[in-house]
Amino acid sequence: MYFYKKKQMWIFTDEEKDSAHSISTIDYLQRNYGLTFKQDGRGYRCREHNSLFVHADQKAWYWNSRGIGGGDVIEFVIKYENKSYADALVQVINPMQEDTVSYIKAPERTEPQERELLLPPKTKGQFKRVFAYLTKTRCIDPKIVDCLMHKKFIYEDARGNCVFVGYNKTGLPAYAAMRSTNTNHRFRRDAAGSDKANGFYLKGFNKQKLYVFESPIDLLSHATLKNLESGNSREWLDSTRLSLAGVSDNALKHFLNEYPEVEEICFCLDNDAAGIKATEKYMAKYADWGFKVSSEPPTHKDYNEDLQAAVKNFNMAATAPKR
């Protein structure tokens, strides 16, 4: 590097630029801002600012409460200090310093060892049993079910079970939940190799607000109710929804790390002791992390019971004799 007097600027080589971009964001923020970090899931969360998160590669970061994020420490300085790229590079490399600081480099990215998801084999022919179960027994909008079957989010396995498939950010299946279509036989199991942190989710046009449910059935029931309330068969496509597969927030943390554009979380967990307790806990937790939080608990035990009641009332009103 050298100082170009005519233009009063520092000139850096490509190697120096590459070196600056490879610096560990965690190491830089610890040394220059006095911040500390703790491991959280697949990344690192700042102790002083809960909504500041550094990804597992120790380079990419997102500060939710400020609505900023980037791929490395140079972008942090640009956005946090409001500097130009050249000024950020000067600050990080600091050529005026007599003893140049040697920052730790971010670890070399290695390909994660993929868990082999063993999806149960599909039944031959059409998924009539699952379609009837979801639309007749569970009252979910047939157009929603048909669309998700076409997109391979839902299918029927060789034993007649309903399979909900959760895809990762690259579009590959990472999770699958199997549910019995026989109402007299309770069967709930995740497919072998499922990454439960990935979960079952559907991204809508609105990616800033996320609705959170305990199960895929409740997720689809909420989508159906939005269609019924609006009278628009495509209303469900507007919202982004995530199923936790229970009340653990592992899938939520993973989703927020993968999709940092989320700003608001609406908890729609079951209206029972476990769901109410989890909602209160997570609303406090994620508000502290800088998210706008709200809750829309179902009137009955869960959203599918709400949907079945709504459909029953609608059918009764439709068949009632006119005066």
C-alpha cells in the first residue's frame, strides 16, 4: 500500500483488500468496539446488543434493531460508521499505525456435512387419501392443498400418511413430518435425517412479517381462514408462515438467521398452557433482540379447531331457511 499524494488517498493492493475482507468480524468488533459474543445456534450473538448476530463463518452479520447487515467487517464499518468503501478500508487496515494490528482471519469455509434426509416413498397415483383428509377432515382450502402438492410441499406416502416437507434456503428438502390420515390412529413422526431446526415454512410476498405456529396443520388452517375472511382465494400467498413442530424455538432462530429481512414476529401458538407459556417467553425474548412482536392466539385450542368451527358456522348459515 502507498499514499497517492496527488489525490490524497491510500492505494491498496488486491491482496491487501482480500486480507481485509477475510478478517473475523467478531475479532474486529471485540478489539475496536469492546463487544463480546456468545455462541448461539449456528452463529454468535452479541452480549451487549442482543439483535447483533454474526453468522457461523464469523464474517457475515446482521443488526436487526438497526436494520443493517453485510457479508464482512468492511461492510460493518461502511454501514455502522457511515463511511465510504475507501475510508472503511483505511480504517480497518489502518496504514498510519506504526505497529499494524494483526487481526484473526475468519475460518475457512468448509462445506457442512449434510444430513441425509430419508423421505418416505410416495404412494403410486394421486394423493387422494391425503387430499380428502386435509380438505374434508381438516377443512383446509382445496386450492391451497392442490398448490402445495404441485410444489411438492405435501404428498402421500406409501402407507397413506400425510408428509409435510420443509426445504432449506437452497431449495433442497431438509425436514419432513409424517402425520396419520386415520383419525382413529394417532401417528406423528419426523422422517429419518430430518433437520428439525429447518422446519416447515411457506414464504409469502410479505417477507418482513412472520407468523409462527406449532404445526403445519395450524399453519395451513390460518392460511385458509385468511382466505375466508378476505373472500380472496389468493390472500394466503401474502403472508410468510413457519411451523415450529412443537414449542421449541430452534426453527425460529434458524429461520431468522437464514432470512434477516424479517422485522416482525406474530406468535400464533396453541391456546393451552404450553402454548401460552411459550408465547410469553418468546415475545419477551425476541423483543429484546430488536424484533417487533405480537400474538394472535386461536379462540379454540388451535387454529384448526378455529377453522373447523368457522366452516361449520358458514355451512349452517348457508343452509338456513330464508325468511
